[in-house]
Amino acid sequence: MLDAKYVNRLLHCDCVAGMQELPDECIPLTVTSPPYDDMREYGGHLFDFEAIAQQLYRVTMPGGVVVWVVRDAVVSRGESGTSFRQALRFQELGFLLYETIIMDRTGYYYGNNPRYGGSPEYAFVLSKGKPMTLNFITDRRNKNVGARQRCHRRRKDGGIDKCGLSKPIGMWGRRGRVWVYSVGFNQTTKDKAAYRHSALMPEAMAEDLIVSFSLPGDLVFDPFSGAGTTAKMALLNCRRYLGMEIHEPYHDTALQRIQVAQAELARRLDKSLGIHLTQKANRAAFRCERIELPERHEGNQK
């Protein structure tokens, strides 16, 4: 059980030392983006991947998920491959590599880059056993709405088994493994203060990951809190949060953003309550109209 002092808190600390204070198997979801190789300077702080990975496995509860968003630097004309080595190490520690999501961002300027764009950004979804929460986003519009397709399954020997007709195709299908986000000023976030951070995660990306792998009321952890994007989107989606950030300027920015997010959440709740009360009053008025006595007619009078 996690002590209340770690709930809805942004801690200014080294994440390894911070996680060492947490009990075993207390975190249902981690959404984080660690430093990408040496592509940015974060106050000169060290990045001890091995210790961080071990602590993440220890604090993740059975069925819990760690979403590790990472990208490779280009070194000596080739991608470093650091992300893959990290994913393999997580597997060695006991995590399942449940799936890999490609995070694509619009708004890049490639200049003279002799490639089909920059190195891809991966979201490794690491689970401690079978994930206990999966809320698939269904925002892909289907073409053949209402149609039914015959299901076929390919056997190991190459043969095909028929397995009946599918259910009628709905309007919307499950999102694929490539998620695309607009980035840039007022696209990544509308919080001007957040741009003090040199490598922001788009708020929409953090939100999609949070709602996919957690439920309202769950705790969402970010050991590299940075400007507090994960914590902010957890709060606005009715989750609890815990963040750790060693670099003091980023920690101060995260605290400011959380204060603004708390005010935004209060406005949303007030608006939602107002709508609820209005709807309730309208329903009550409708019921009153329905139970009015019928008009009396002369033929009914004695």
C-alpha cells in the first residue's frame, strides 16, 4: 500500500533514490520518457539505466504496466540502438514486452537529413504479467460499415481454417500501432511555461497512454517528471499522480503547471456539475408535467 505522502505529489529528487523509498509492487502504471542517449543536457545529471530498470520492476504491481517512450540518437551515421537494448534488458528483468507503439510527430523539418525522416520514437509497453487494464482507443473510421467478413486462420503447416463470419463492422475501429501527434508551439501544449523544458512529451500522447492502460482513480507514476506532462494529464483524467524530477528548474515548472491544471479541473467539475443539475431539474420538470391531473370535462361532473 502506498503511503498518502506519495499520492498527488511531485518530488524533487533522484528517481532511483526516490523509488527506493517506495514499497514493493505499489505502482499500477508508469508513463515516462527518459533521456534519449545524450541528445539533450539535463543539468548534467547522470542517467543510471540499470538501477532505474531494476527499481521499476520492483515497484510495478502484478498486472501493472510501464510505458517507456524512447528514441535513438544518430551516432557515426547510424542509429544508436539504445532503445532496443533497453527493451531487451527489461525483458531479462521479467517484464513482458507487451507491444511496441510507434510515436510519429508532424511538424518536423528534416533539412539535409539523408533519411526518410528522423529516428522513430518508440513507446515500449512493458507489463508485469498480463496487463490488468486495457482501454483501447477506437478512433479509426472503418470503410465497410455494417459488412460481415469471413474469418480465416492460417495454420502452422500453411493450411487455412475457416472460422465463420465476423460480427457486423462498426463505424469505428481500434487504433493501429502508429500514433501521430502535432508538435510545436501551442500544439505540444498550450502552457507557455512548459517550453522551458527542452524535450516535451505532447500532452495528447501522454493522455492517450494514460487512458489506455489505467482507470479513473489509479496512480500514474513518472520517474522523469520533467515539466510535469504525465502528472498534468493524469490529474485532468481523474487519476492520481506521482512524479520525480532531479533537475530543479524543471521541477519548478511542473509545480506551476499542476497548479494551473488543478484550477482547470475545478472549472471542469463545476461545469459538469452545473450541467448535471440542469439536466436533473429538466427531468424533474418533465415528470411534473406528466403527472398533472387531466382537465375536467362537463360530462364527468356530478
